[in-house]
Amino acid sequence: MFNYEARAGHLRAALRKTRADAFITSFLPHVRYLTGYSGSNGLCIVTDSSLTLLTDFRYQEQIEAEVPLASKHIVKGDLFAAAVKEKLLSYFGSVAFEEGYLPVGSFQLLKEKLPQVRLVPSSGIVESLTAVKEGSEIALIKKAAEITERVFEKVLGIVKPGISENDIAAEIGYLHRKFGAEKDSFDTIVASGTRGSLPHGAASSKKIQKGEMVTLDFGCVYQGYCSDLTRTVAVGTPSSEVKKIYQIVLDAQRSAIHAAHSGLPAKKLDAVARSLIEKKGFGKFFGHGLGHGIGLQVHESPRLFAKSKHLLCAGNVVTIEPGIYLPGKFGVRIEDDVVIHNGACEVITSSPKELIVV
Ligand code: ZN
Ligand code: ZN
């Protein structure tokens, strides 16, 4: 289903640039991307001519089904220690590791047990591969998005005065699974009233009250791939201030979607939404980046923000999620998932985004 051959080929090309003989990672989303293994304990080693996965006996059956290409080693104890013991790394002059993800203890172990091997810090190698999705990956993200849309439609029916944020979050988790997802892709955010000014306000025991805005930010995982959707709805008639802010965020979000296409620097896309919000005088209340890549992880490359160096390209799947957060008052964020194509982008979350009053 996925092209592991091509992924290994791309990784090898990148590895050559680091001049290392091998690449090692135990960061599970990357191990999964490179081998297909979806368990909780794995180590992957890539060289110019080999692709190796180490895990423990609990996953013996699972890897037979999941891992088509890599050679598989079932080992005991710490995976790095086992890689050393099985002499999987001993003969290399240098081994590249992911500086953002290799545990310090594992680094120390490699350094101590393999004094002859040069350990080369690297960053962004797998990230640059996962940022450009294969067709089959995009299909799974679309499916995850579809499930999340269905959940939104359903959950709108229970957003009313008296229900707690936690109850809404629980319902979202339940419906995700019921509609075929594996789980939520992150802890559901339900931020109502003044809590709406917390961009990442995890659901709490607070009860929804009439006249409040409620930000719902949630997503699911379908066959490993994530969706991520935000809608902000009004409970009872919204004030004119709420309507004004909502419209600014919606205009900013729509203009960014309109502008998104391959070849555009990510920072320019961020600027499309940001400048619109700034012009209305609310720039300082939009404190986060415009969006982020989604895939096996809910936050991954490319990141869309003011200092991003990424150039959008066909196959990127990103969120577009401007927001305005007024401390002590309320917040509004609107988020969709889009696929970048040559020339334009395709919005894959189609939940309504005109201000919904429940
Ligand atoms: Zn989100
Ligand atoms: Zn997001």
C-alpha cells in the first residue's frame, strides 16, 4: 500500500549528504514511516543496502503483517543495547542519529559501546520525506477528515447550556471510534466563554453557558493518519463584537486557503492571513503560526509560520487555522485541512464555517 522502497531510497539519498554510513531512529512515527511497524517499541537502521527493524517478542506476529520490506530482528531488553550486541552498527565508520529524538541514555550507550563509530547528529531528514505525502496517505487523511466532519455534525446537537466541556470531549472521542477511527489524534480542546482565549484550552469541567462562544478543536486517527478540525460556535445570540471578530478570522482563513499553492513560501501564506488580521487591529491577538503539516503525526512538517523556510509543494497536507484570542473575553479559531496541489489547494474538511448559532 505504501512505497517503502521509495521511502528508503529517498532516505539513502539524504543520508549520502550527511556522509554517514547508516541512519538510526527509535522515534516511533519515523520508524513506522520507514518500515510500517506501528508498535510501541522499535528501532530502525537504514544503510545504503539494508533496512532493519528491531523490536521485542510482543510484536512478532504484528510485524509479519505490517513490515513488508525491512529485515526483522526480535531482541530482548534495550533495543540500542541489542543493536550493539548483534553487531548491527559495529562496522560503520559513522552513524547518523536524530538529534531531536535520540534519548540521552541511548546516545551515551552508543558512545560508550562503539567508540570506533562516529555519531553524526542530524535533523529534518525523515521530516522532509513525510512532508510530501503519497496518494495512499492522502486518501487515509481524507478518510480521517471525513470521520471528524461527521462527528462535528453530530456533536453540535449536544452543545448547549449546562453541558460540560469534558462531556462534549468524551462524546467526540466516543463518536470518533464509533465512526471507524482508532482514537482521537490529540486531547480534544473544548474552550468555552473566557476559556476560549486559551488557544490550547483542554476540555475542563466547566459548564457551557448561554451567550458563550465555544471553540472545538479535535481530530481522529484513521489507519495511523490524523485529521485536525476547529470550529467556534455561538451558544445563543452572539454580540456584535463576537460577529465582527468571527468574520475577520473567517476572512483571514478563506484568503489563506485561496492563496495556498505549490511554490509559495510557507511564511508568505502565514502573512496572507496575518496581515489581514493585523490590518483590522488584532495582530497581537493572533499569537501562533497559521498551521502545520498533518500525517502520521498531528503536528509535523511543514510548519506554517512567519519564519518558516519551507516552500509549499504538491503533496503537502497542512492545516490552515488563524485565530483571535481576546484575554478575559473569548476566542475564535477556524481550522481546515488542505492538500497542496500544483496550482491550488484542495480543502478536505468541509464542515460549514459561517458562524453557527446553537
Ligand atoms: Zn486543531
Ligand atoms: Zn491544528
